[in-house]
Amino acid sequence: MTGNRILDELPSAAQRTLHRWQVALSAGERVLQQGGPISQVVFPSSAVCALVVELDSGEQAETATVGREGFIGVPLVLGEHVSDANGVVQVPGDAYRLPAKGVLDLCKEHEPFRRALFGYSAYRLHLATRSVACNSFHSILQRLARWLLIVHDRVGRSDFRLTHEGLSAMLAATRPRVSQAAARLKGEGIIDYRRGAIRIVDRARLEAIACECYARTRRLYPAMS
């Protein structure tokens, strides 16, 4: 098994050939350039990446968080070869970086892999739609709780490295607002953080604070259950 839910749909023989494409991703590393060609597709196994749209003003907003359940390069599968967002590593870890042509070839050869690619692509379209309403109507505290749960699901452990700057970009909020929300969660004993490391102490209470979007989107994609 590769550790990535999409790649795991490939036959065992095909999975064994993927080791040459395994890479270690560093925090802050850009794996996809907005407006640039999609020449490679990234399948995280232990890393977590974010897709971020950057405006001409320099302001940024997250459109999706991608971990072991998915891949970065959805437009390619849908017939578009130019990226509409930046792909940035938020939590360092391992991934598979496959050539775009190789992914399309595997898609033609293996039906379960193709179904997994398109199933995840449909899920991502839902996430993009949902995020508009979430960012418009839910509080920064609710969205922070939701995002921490999303990362927790993907890394599979309660502690991970993440800075307030990174959180600010993901939540499309200023660092002071994010710091204030994080301080409240820490003060209530729900999370702990220091020197860029966050630890989830009480997941049940974090779920109670998170907005409805977390539970709704999680139910839509069985790979995250």
C-alpha cells in the first residue's frame, strides 16, 4: 500500500513501480503554481497541502486541503492543463509526485483508479462550493476548529507542525484574529501549541465548536471516515 487512498486503487504490481516517484515535501514548499502548467500530479501520503488562490493584491484564500485522501492536480483529470491555484505544503511529509502523462496513462489502464480520481474530483468541487458559504457566514473560531479537524484526519496523529502565518492564509483571516481564536482554544484546554507545533488535546470538544461544514463534507467522502 502506498499510503494514498487514490494510488491504493492501483493493482499491486503498478503500486510497486511508484517508489521512484516518492518524495519528501517541506513546509512552505510550492508544488503547483497558479497559472502554470500541470506537469506533475502530487499524491500526499503523510504530507498535507493546501490549494490557495492568490489575488492581484497579494491576498490569499484557501480553496481546499489535500492529504492522503486525494491528489493535487484535479484540473488535469477534467481536461484542463493549467492550474487555477497554488499548491503549498502546510504539514511536511511524504508524497508521490507523478508525471502528468503517467497519471493520465494509468487512468486509461485501470478502471478503479479512474473512478477514484473522478470521485475525488467531484468531492473537491463540493468543497469549493461549500467554502464560499463557510467563509461568509461562520466565525473564525468555527473555521479554525474545522480546519484543525481536517488536518487531524489527514495526518492521522494529534500533533503536527503549523504556524499562525499558515493558518492565516488557510482561513483568509489576519494573523491577530487567528492568534486570538487559537489562544481561546488553548485556554479552554482543547488544543496546545508552541514553536510552530499544534497538538489536539480534546477532539470531541473541537468537533462541537466546528461549523456544520466539517461533518457535512466528511460524510460525503467515505475515504475520510
